[in-house]
Amino acid sequence: MDTHDRLEDLDFPDDIAFLTHNHRSMQSKLTKLAKISKQMDLRISKSKTKVMRVNTRNTDRTELDGDEIDEVEDFAYLGQWI
């Protein structure tokens, strides 16, 4: 695993935001998080997981365990609207 892909400081594991420059990296991080979560007997809520795209034309689906993740225009992260 690359140093940039490590899941390190998970103080708030129910509020995680991945920031990436491309879809492939986002999908890779989400897939790794799902794998690690399963190993720790944790579950990622597909209904609460969202994708937000900024300044991109890429329309590839982001998936979690084969299900498409909903896209949003904005969201609240740790009480702040983004």
C-alpha cells in the first residue's frame, strides 16, 4: 500500500472524507477501506456513503461492493457544509 493510501488517523470513523484528483484513486481508496473494514468486522453504510465531484467531466460510477454510490452537489462533513 502506498504511503498516500494508508488509512491512518480514524478518530471519527463514521465521518471520513477522501479527496482525490481522479476517479481511479477514489475507487481504489473506497475499495481498500471496504476490505479493511470487513477484516475489522465493521460495515460501511452504502446509503450514507456519497460522492461529490468538483470540476470534472468524468462520469464513471463509484461503487461499493458492486452497488453504485449516490452523487451529491454538497454535503456536511464534521458539521461544515462543503
